[in-house]
Amino acid sequence: MDTGGGEVLAEAPAFPPRMVATEAWPPNAQRARELLGPRGVHVIETVEDGPLPFPDESFELVTARHPVSPDWAEIHRVLAPGGYYFAQHVGPASAFELIEHFLGPLPEERRGRDPQRESAAAKDAGLVVTDLRTVRCRMAFYDVGAVVWILRKCVWWVPDFSVEKYLDKLAELDTQMRNGEPVVAHSTRHLIEARRPASR
């Protein structure tokens, strides 16, 4: 699910006989088709917040890396009895030390992507959560060019970012880093494994 341009999935050395990838953003879906299609992967363009376009009990495994908003009821529906969901999700307040420097406090957004809430939602949909692991990883930026690069790569962090608009905020960080203090933020992730019970 949410394969993006298919770059992460393409790292797999081999695929099962039937492999399907979904993506909702048309430019990414096209890129994924070009990258994965030659390897026999069927890329399906989905509608954001819409149902997965597959019959009930279609897959033994559903996987994702950083899904936008997992629809647990749909995941349960398309999993075969005994099938697994295995994914790495972005955790709460990921990189918010940097994001809030530009956007100010985001108290509501900080509460999103909570692993315990996601686990509870998976259980409510009928899945059994068999493993949940969390991690908080340190990111350090040592020059303002690296900050500009990450904000241009992760465009959803500061959606209206431009050097011109945020020049004063960038200058503050530049001064800090030139004085020997890196800009530190933390990415949060959780690995979740869930199973659809074998019995109905």
C-alpha cells in the first residue's frame, strides 16, 4: 500500500508470483508502473480514503512503508484468514523540532500517528496485533543547506516552504550551526505486525 514511486518495493530481490502495489498520487503511480511493471508487479492507482479495489480475502500479506492513513477495516477485509499486515509507520511528532521551528506549535498534529491508538484501531477492525515496536532516531543538521534540502525533499513537513518565505527562520538556524550547535530533530517510527484470525 502507498508505494510512492515504487523505489522501496523495487529493492526486493524477488517477488511472489502475484504482487500488487497501490498508490493514490497519479505521478507516483505512473512512476511505480514504469519501475515495477517490468518485474511483473501490477500497480493499481487508488483513490485516497476510498476502498481498496480488491475482493475480500485477496492477499496473504499486506505491507507498507509509511502509509498515509491505514484503513484497518479495509486491510482486514482484503487479508485472507490467517494473513498478515506488516509495516513500518511514521510515528508521532516525527521531526517536529524542525517543523515547528518554521510553523510554530502544532499541538493537535503532535497527537497523530500514535502507535497505541493505531494498534487499538487495528484490533477494533478485527486484527490481532502480534508485535509493535517503536523507535526514536536522532537527526542532526550541521549546515543550512542540509535543512533546505530536507525541507524540499519532504515537502509535507513545511508545505509552503521556500527559502525566500522562511529566510529569517533559516538565518536563525544558520547562526546556531555556525556557532557549533547542530540542529537536532528526532524521527519516530513504529513497526507493526498484525494478523487476521484464521477462524471466522
